[in-house]
Amino acid sequence: MYVTLSAEPMSFHAPSVIQPPCTQSKPLVQRQFKSGAYLYHEGDDATNLYEVVSGVLRLTRVLENGKRQVIAFGLPGDIVGFPNGTRHHTDCDVLSSAEIVIYKRRVFEAGESDPETHQRLLRAALREISAMQDHVMMLARKSAMEKIASFLLVLSQRTGAPIGNYATFSLPMSRADIADFLGLTIETVSRTFTILRKSKTIALGTPQTVLVLDLDALIDASQADT
Amino acid sequence: MYVTLSAEPMSFHAPSVIQPPCTQSKPLVQRQFKSGAYLYHEGDDATNLYEVVSGVLRLTRVLENGKRQVIAFGLPGDIVGFPNGTRHHTDCDVLSSAEIVIYKRRVFEAGESDPETHQRLLRAALREISAMQDHVMMLARKSAMEKIASFLLVLSQRTGAPIGNYATFSLPMSRADIADFLGLTIETVSRTFTILRKSKTIALGTPQTVLVLDLDALIDASQADT
DNA sequence: CGCGCTTTTGAGATAACTCAATACAGGTGG
DNA sequence: CCACCTGTATTGAGTTATCTCAAAAGCGCG
């Protein structure tokens, strides 16, 4: 089986070994984006790729009927904005204020000028394919509990901070976003959190602050019937 | 909304405008693979990419518990085998005998020698990301009927042949494969086919031969509640 | 203090699942 | 040539995880 951090396949974005975005002294475009800002919209001409240094992005797509589907969350280390053809095929907005490194799409597509960055972006695109495949497997075959537990595990691994023996992290996205991402309803997401709370697997400070009390139980839950 | 052939987002592989794999007179590696043959296995070192000229491939992944999940089907025009890092992350076998053009991975990754092919493969990778996102949306939000109808529509559009006013195509994959691909059970797939037959939307010659009797009804079914 | 928004809880409905039986088709050997 | 056997597909009956609709609780803010 391929790349995993734990026993669990990465569910929505492969763990990139976090390395400084650029080791060279070259001028590098890095910007701060506030919560609520949009990096790009579906249909926009894709001139840039974006690497998340800190903060969280949300990639969504709008359906025919106007409903919004969350395709992915962009966590630190992720590179987002790979276009289909010349245009973006999702919306991308900021859930919690983010520092973003901006790359020109040209560097990705041609890359004569900067082969190192070119390679880096290419690898990110391949990782993205793999990550989406993992997500497909999750959506197709996992129960609500397995989905939520997997989701929390990934967030914990990628954005968690230790507090004593426990890990804590924040959920910058709403229950609705989580539901949209995992193919569930808000109510099911909420009920599943409640079950995890009652079993003392996690605790919630606020609804958007998670404390992992029992990591093993959470891992078990993410693989339940297997 | 982006690239669609009909009102329906492409569900598992974006429609590549089918063009001859190589317009140059250069030597080109093309091979015939028989049904049942494997192009590669998960974990194999990825030395090649594969373009489907004819036939159908199946990309699968094996779960911890030994169950097999169908990630995608490779139809004519698709390019498959994009690795994560240096290794393949799916199995790929042949469902119906296929002609395959083989590209060296190096050309994709570096491409100094053949920038044209490099670009071509790069675009295919981006299309793949987009296709997987479409599939995610399908898995997350569509009913069994919508999934099956979407699936049949895509096959009809991409591999169908006209017979009088109707279109016909074959299903080289089993009901189990379809179920695995769409996140359903075999029984639900079969029942849904039956509903479509009884409503005279489609007819089945054999269980693997589909005749589309009422395209509009099929399109409606693929978008049902929207 | 009250209003609006998100989250949680409750109760009932249902789409899809599971388990089980039957039908069908293709291949084999008598 | 036909009966049999094996694997796939279909149909049936009952269960259940998740959804839907509805109400209550919590929380930030003017």
C-alpha cells in the first residue's frame, strides 16, 4: 500500500513533507489572505498556483442546482489551483487567514526557467491525483463514523498541536462544510461528533476546537469494520 | 460550469478530444494487451504512462481488508498510470482487449527531448485531477439512479455506436465492478438496470450490451432531483 | 436583552444494504 | 445434442444507516 502517515490512507490531501517553499534566495511572491477572501473562482483564467504556508483554504464547486460541494480543504503544505486546460474548475476561498506562496502557472507548464520549482509543482499535481483517489475510496466505502474519524485524524496529524499527552486542533470549517466534503448531512456529522464525545474519544472545547483524548480509539473508528 | 459534453459533468474521465496519439512519424511504442492482462500493479516502479487507443482498462486499489475498489475505467483517449512519487498507486488490468500507446515517464517528468509529448501528458494529468473531482461529486451527492444513469451516459457518449436512432455500447465490466466504481452494491446496480429497462429507457441485449432507447429520459435520470 | 446563525437533539421516513433464493448463460462431458 | 455445472445476474424480503423535517439549545452581537 502506498504513502500513509499512519495506518490510514491520507484522505483528502497527501501529506507533503513540509519543507520551506523556496530554499533559494530568489524573490518569491508570498501574500497574506484574510478569512473570506477568494483566491479564484471557477472559470477564472488560471494564471497562478498557490501553496498554503499557513491557514486553511476551501475548494468548492457549484452544482447545476446551485448547491455547493466541497472538493477539498487546502492545508499547510498543499498546493492548489491546478487548472483543467487554462481555467480553474473550482472556487477557492479562505477559511482561516492564510499565508500563500504564489507561483506562475507558466513555471508549472513549461519550466525552462526554473526546473526545480517546475518539478516541485509537478510532484504536487501527481500527489493531488492520488489524494483525490483516496478521497474517492473514502466516499464510496466508508460509514459516517469512519469518514468523520478519518477526517479528524488527518486534521490532527497535519494541523494538531500537542497539549500534554493529547492533541488539539481547530476546525475552521462549519459542520455544513464537513458534511459537504464527506458526503453526509449536517445532522449526521453532528451526531457522529456527539458519539465520539460520549465515548470520550474526543472532546470539544467550542464546536470548532477538538481535543483528541484517545487516539487509538479514533484510529479504530476510522477503520471500523475492516 | 466547466467542460461537459452534455448537460452532465463528465463523471469518471474527462472527454479528451480524441486525436491520433502521435502526429509525428517518430517511432512510437504501441502494444496489444489481452483481456485479463495487467499493465501494472500497485507499488510497481512507474516507468511508463499508457494511452488507451482502443479497449477498456480497469484501475483498482486493494484496501487493508483485501477488498477491491474500482477507482476508474480507462476508455479510449484516456491516459493512465500517473504515479505518486515514483510508484504506481493502483493496479491496472485489461477488461477488453486493448491497444495501448506507451510513453516513458521521463518524458512526462522532464520532457526536454520531446516538449510536445510532455505538454500532452501534462494536460492529461490535469484532466485526471478534474475527472476525479467530478467523480467525487458524483459519489458524494448522487442517488443510485443518478449514478447509474450518469455512468451509462458517459459510456454511451464515449464508446457508443449508433444503431438507427439509438445508441448501443457494451459493458466490459461486471456488475460488481460497476458497483465498486459507483459506491453501490451489486444488487442495487442490478435493480436500477431493471428499473431503466422497465421504463423503456434502455434495453439489454445481454447483460453486457446496452441499447439506449430514450436518451432524454436517461439524461433526466442522471440529474433527477436537481 | 433579544435577534440571527450554527449546532445539537429528537422522531419518523426511506434509500440502499444484507441475506437468501432463483434465473440465466456459457462451457464441458457424457 | 443435451444435461449438468459454475459463475454472473436478477429478484425477493426484511433490516438499517442515514436522511428529512422539526424543534431546542448555544453563542455572538447590536
